[in-house]
Amino acid sequence: MTDQDTANAGSPSSPDGIAEQDIETEATIEGPEYCAYTDYNQDTPSETSLPATGENATGVEQRVWDRLYEIDDPEMPVSIVDLGLIYGVRAVEESEDTTGDAADAAGTRVAIDMTLTYTGCPARKMLTEEIEAEVRSVEGVSEVSLDLVWSPNWSLSMVTEQGRADLREFGLSVPEGEEA
Amino acid sequence: MSTETTGLGTPESLTDAEREAVEAELRPLADGEFVLAERYTEWQVQAPTLESDLAISNIAQDELGHARLWYDLLEDFGYTEADLIWEASPGEFRHPTLVELPFAEGDWADAIVRGYLYDAYESRHLHALEGTSYPRIADRVGKVLAEEDYHTQHARNWLSRLCDDEPGRERVQNALDRLFPYALTLFAETEHEDAIVEMRIRTESLAAMRGEWLEVVVPRLESLGLSVPASEDGEVLVDLPDQVGKDGSHTEHWPELLEEFTRTYRKLELGEPPRLLEDPNEA
């Protein structure tokens, strides 16, 4: 997350009225099925299901969420979960796992969907590798597959209450009810 | 949407023809963002104010981020970043030649006009991908679009400022005269154009996108007192340059730029497999 994100967030950022918005894309075309390409994600994240916080998670999923809470954003002292970057955590059932290797190892394959605040994030590899390494060492996890997803678009509305408090402590104020 | 009839599936499930069309759509997009950013970075310590240093760096960073998102999708097909960029030959790149041209020396107006013409196109292109039949692209379009508003604002703001007086407007006019034919390469069709549109990988043809682009850029540029070699009705008074980029043909400036930004990669011999022992046959 850059200063620019937060700086822009407070003010409406609609550009002046040139016809970018006037160009009608063919509204009648129905969108593609979101995430048709993922084999494990039954609960497609949506604006309303986010932020995902692992509130009702149990077992290995809960342990993974606990570990993810310990990982901070590279630029600010706020957990990646509280920042709203994690869209989902799912323990993949043995029977669904057709990739082979994991079946032999003791433990569960865990699939994580996450996003980044902006596409040009220079910490992408650093962060994803850290997450993979951390989660792999969680008890009961044999394998981690981390998918970067970009839809829905991350926004300040995905920052949790705890995240807002941590950001305030750090000196950044997230406006109440900010939908970015 | 009925996925059975029109939607494409996972990268692995595409037919050869579908994969070729997806690649043909993505490659110019990825390369275009990447090369534009490479050129922008030349300005980042030389823009006219500290704020514009930051702005152009930030825009370059966004475009690199977008390039990475599109290259990711080419990597789904088994390519590596090294294949696509660091070890690719000049002719493998498919960006429109507008983005590879060097800036006229010290000409900030060139950077602004180029950015404006490109961003107006990119926004149109992204809108034409919002209804794409390929889910991997669909996932990314919204994110990229959201980051483009600022670029367009930046370019429009600077265009107005530069056109505020006669010497400034003259600079912008010179840049426009030089760049406009190259901007038309943004809409150059490839042999895959029909397939891309038929498979609804992109929901609008490049010809239609060009028409919409002219409807927007021509009146705006004219309102700033500039003369544009085209009309908003779609009439264009200049020819496409000989090198359009999207077919693999490039200007003489391209190999030079590629050579320059891959130099560190080559110096570090990242393309050479590490060897612990000398090859006995060569010893």
C-alpha cells in the first residue's frame, strides 16, 4: 500500500467528465463465470463476503488463519488479514486432491486466495514467499497453494476494525464507512 | 453465461486455436505496458517538477504492475519471464511501436502526448475486456482499470497546462504530429483479430475501438487549439508507419532499448545455467 492509496482514498477520485465513462461497453453481454478456472474455491469471494477473517474457521484452517494474522504488511504494522488481503483459506480434502504428492505426506493441502493493494506492489514475491513458508510450517499442513486474485478489487472497505485501529496507531486514518 | 457455449476454461483446457488467440491478445497488451513504462522511467529524475518526477514514476510503476499481471497469464501457458522478456529477441515483442520511440530530446510534451494517446486507448481496451470469455483475464480487468483513472487525469491536466500559451502549444503540436501515426499502431490488427473477437476474448473489434478513441481524443485535442490529422468521424489523414510492432516489425530504436534494459540480466549471466565444474570436453 502506498501513501498515494490512502491519500486518494479520502477524496472522490472520479476524473473530469471526458467520455471514458461514456463509452458503453456492451452491457448486454453477460460476464464470464468468475473463477471458473480454480478447482478448489467453492465460495467465490465477493464484496459482501469480504473481509475474510477466518472467524468461524476450525482445525487446520483456524491454525492457518492464526499464522496469517502474525504476518504484517511489508510497509505498515498491520496484519495482512486485517488489511483485507486474504480472500480465503481452504483445507483441500484428500479426495479432491489429485496432484498426488500431498496424499503421501502427512497433512492437508491448504489453498489460499489473496490479493495485493495495487498491481505494482514491489513486495509481491517477498510477501507470497513469506506466506508460503509460514503456512507450510503450520501443524497439519503438508502443502500450500497460494493464488493471487484481483477480483473483487481490494479497497479500504476490506480493512477490518482491528486493521483500522492499527493504521490509526501508525498515523493513517481510514474514514468510517469508506468504500474507496 | 453458459460456459459450455461461449466461455473459455482454464489455461490447460484451451484448444490450440483458443490458446493462440488468447496469447495474441495478451502479448501486445503486456509488452505495450512494459515498454511504455521502460520509456517513462527515463523521465523520473528529469520531469519538470518534483511532483511530476513522482507522478511519472508512479505511473511507470503501475504500468509495470499491469504488465506483470498480463505476463502472468502468458506464464500460465508455460513461458517463463525470461522467455517473455529477458531472453526474448526483438521481433518476439508485439507492443505497438508508439511506446518504443525515444522521446524527442528533452521534450516533456512528447511524454505527455504519448501518455494521453496511450491511456485513452488503454481505457477503451480494458472496457472491451470487461466482458471477456476468458476468466483469467476477467479477474484482472477491474483492478487495472481502477488504476488507470489517475493516469488519464495526469495526462489531461498536463496537456491543458502545456497548451496554455503559444510556445507550449507548439511543442505539443510537434509531438502530436510526430506521434499520431504511431498511435494508430495501437489499433493495428493481427492475423488473430477475427478469432479474438469471435471467441469473445475481447468483445469489441480494434476497428470499433479506434472509432471510439477518435471520438474522444480528436475533440479534446482540437479544443486545446491543436490540429489533429484525423476527424472524430473516423477519417484519418495519415498512413500507418511501416513498423507497427504488433506484427513483430519494429523501429530501429527498439533493439537498442531492449539491449539497454536487459544489460544487467546479461551481465549477471542469469541466462547461463550455473556450472560448478568445467565441461571435461572443453578442459
